[in-house]
Amino acid sequence: MPIIRLYKTCLIIIATTNLMENQMNIPLAYKGFTLIELMVTLVVASILLVMALPNFTEMIRENQTSSEANKLIRDLNLARSESVQRGISVSMCRSNTGAGCAGANWQSGWIVFTDINSDRAVSAGDQLLQVNDGLDTGFTMPVVNLTNGVTFGPDGSANAAGTFQVLPPAGGSRVISVNAAGRVTVAAP
């Protein structure tokens, strides 16, 4: 944004200068920029760009990490709210097929489904509520105490407390916690 503002300011200055030159009846031979003025402008713009670029890449990385964490938070909150709304258990488990609880890790994907018999497996009569294809390439998600999934009861409570940690390819992370009451929280350590 500072670069855009600088660019707009330069355009305004150029337009104002041209307007003033036209009003002062300066001969056509003296209008325009000198090579020195152009070089100074390019040097200043280059310095500003070099200063802004690291902050911009950091902001992009943080936004990607937040986006990936929000996928998981959205589905955990969906499972909890559907369990309360429907008055039955709703489970969430890792799934790389999108049809049942299977898969080596959570970053490959997960599903949210009604779990009528509370067995944390998609059975006859259960309904798939959400299928997620997992995290973007390079992201990993270690899980503590919720390796086999989490089930929210009709009162919104979780069968176990645990954490998910969303790790991007380079630096920064988000820790998503589910407590026994079913509350989902996020922190950036």
C-alpha cells in the first residue's frame, strides 16, 4: 500500500508541475524530466520496494497459515453446532477418501458426519456433513489426544480434549485446542 500511495503522489506532483509549466508559458524545449531526476526517482522507488518486500512475504505466509487453520476451526465448530442443533453425536475424523474414517494423517483431509451410535465411524444411517480435502502442500498438522478424531455430544461437549497444530513450510504456526466442554480456541505461539 505505501508503494501505491507513493506512486499516486508522484503522479499528482507530475500533473501539478505540468499544469504550472503550462501556465507559466515555459518554452517547449525546457519541459520534461532530466536524466538525473529520473535516476533519483528510480533509486528512491527501488529502496522503498526492497524495504517493503520482506514484510509483504511475511504477511502472505501468515495469511496462508491463518487460512489453513480456519479450515479446521470451521469444521470443528460445524461439528459442535450440528450436534447441539440435531441433538445427536457428531464426529470429525481424518479421511483421505472423503467417505469414511481412514488415512495416515489429518493434513490429508477429514470429514464431519452425524454419528448416531457414537462409534466414530461412518455407519448406516450416518450422514456426511462436510468433506475437507486437507491442508495445502507443505503444511503439516501434528495432533495430540485427538488422533482418532473427536465426537461432540448432544450437549456440545467433546469426548476428549486435545490440540491440532497447523505448521506451514517455513516458520509460524497455529495451535487449535478443543477442551472437554467442546470449546474450540486458537493461538499463535
